[in-house]
Amino acid sequence: MRRRNFIALLGVAAASWPRAAHAQPVRMREIAIWMGRPNDAEGQRHAAAFREALQTVGWTVGRNIRTDYRWVTGDIDRTRMAKEIVEQQPDVIVVETTVGVEALARESRTIPMIFVNVSDPIGSGFVANLAHPGGNITGFMSNEPTLGGKWPELLKEIAPAVAQVGFLFNPDTAPYAEPFLHHAQSAARLLGMEVAAARVRNDAEIEQAIAGIGNNPDGGLIVLPETTTNARFEVIIAAAARHRVPAIYAFRYQAVAGGLISYGVDIADLFRGAAAYVDRILRGEKPFDLPVQAPTRFRLVVNLKTAKALGLTLPTATLLRADEVIE
């Protein structure tokens, strides 16, 4: 009887083990996300891409992760926001834009960080090299400086009269601008064009710069993707339309909003990649073992409505090559 009772009790205990293990609380992992733009429709699209990619690899908000999104506005104190994020000691930080990484890198050299939408991580001092980052930071580049040479070519293709081009950026938020400008100038010379820096810091300077470009009948505009121009894209597009300046941008949402043409990466794709790196870090890998990823796909989007307003007829070859044509 004693033996039978012992076996019965052992069976009951064994049956309860899976339930007990299943009932143990799951340790929540903390992810801080520095979004390099205001909380608008495009920002929400990026956040949704990141969230959905995390779910695909087994991380769900409220079940095994908590997320803290910080949205950048024009007057934000980046140093203070970086300190607040680091003080929370998240398991990993995802950070968009060069200025965001700079602010966070000053506050921590230990918390794993994954960047998106950064153009020159080596020149900015974030990583030692692309294959072996060498510290607590790795991530996904948005545009390489050689892309600067493609923008004058596309602008000339769709607006052949353009010869004097302004290269618009804020030097305070785009410390990586000069290599892009150099490539743009080199490509432009081969096309009989001149590209000159148009450095701006606020809406008034944006208006003044674009108005000056518009005074030239052969004026054109290249808008460098960076924190200021990304946040003020509506101001730039409106000024370009008002002064009848053909302009090329980097992102699809700018063409959708009325920009003439855009050519660059889809930032949502970079956030999907960042989710894969978050997964690997949360499962034990280290940032210095994860190579920095360069962009591999660029999207060409043209806005026919804007072209017609500027009196431009887009070449058939351009329309056929475009990933999207907005009518």
C-alpha cells in the first residue's frame, strides 16, 4: 500500500510540473525607442513596422516586452531625453538619426544600442568599422554618401533646364552633410550643373534659401535627409511649390506630400531590420558581433501632379523605372 501510495503521489506531482512551470512569470524585457520625427502618420508607420517585426520573432508588447517610445519635436532637449532613457536602464535602445545616437552615446557605453537612419556611423565615431562595430552600438545605415551623386542625375533627368542647384541641410543636425555634398557636386559638374550648399536652421532661413533659388530660372533643389529637413518637409515642399523650384527628396512620404520626386530608402524597412537585431540581443548576442548593415534597396517615387504644376513632362523612361507614380 505504501508503495502504491508513493507512486500515485509521484504521478500527481509530475502532472503538475508543466502547469507550475507554465505559471511562472515571464521576465519583461525593456526596449526604449528614440523616434527621429514627430508622432505623425509616417512615424506611426515606422513604429508599426517595428512592432510587427518584433511579433514575428516572438516579442509581444505586454506579454514579454515593454516599449517606451520617445518622439522628437523641433524644440526637444536631446541631452535631457537621452539621460532619461539611460536612467531607466532598458535592455536595448533603438535610436533613429545621427543626433539621437550622439546624445545617447554620451550617456552610456554599455547599454546595447541599435541605430536606424544614420548615414555615416564610422565618420560620426559610433563604430570602429562596419563588419565589427567594436562597442555597444550597431545598426542600419539609411544612405551612403555616394547617393549624393544620384540626386543631381535624377533632377536633371526630370527637369533638364536645371543648372544651379541648392543643397539644403542644417549643419547642426547633419554633421555628415559634406561627403554627400561633395558627391553631388562631382556628379553635377559632369552634367553641366553647379551645386552649392544651402545651410538653414529654421523656417525663415528655409524660405529665404528656396526663394533665392527660385529667382534663377534654372534653379533646382536637393533636400538632404536629416533631422531638420525631415521634420520641416511640409515647409520645404510648400516653399518649393510657391517659388516653382524643382526639388528632389530622399523619402516617399515627401513625394506623397507634394514633392516632385524622391529617391532613397524606406525607413520602415530599417526598423524591421532593427527588430531582428533586438531579437538577437535579447537572446544573448552582443552589438559588437552584429555588423552594421548598409542599404540595399532604394525607392524612386515621382509625383505627376507636382510635375504638371511646374510645367514638366516626365520622361517615359523615368516613369517606367519608378517604383511608384503619384497622379
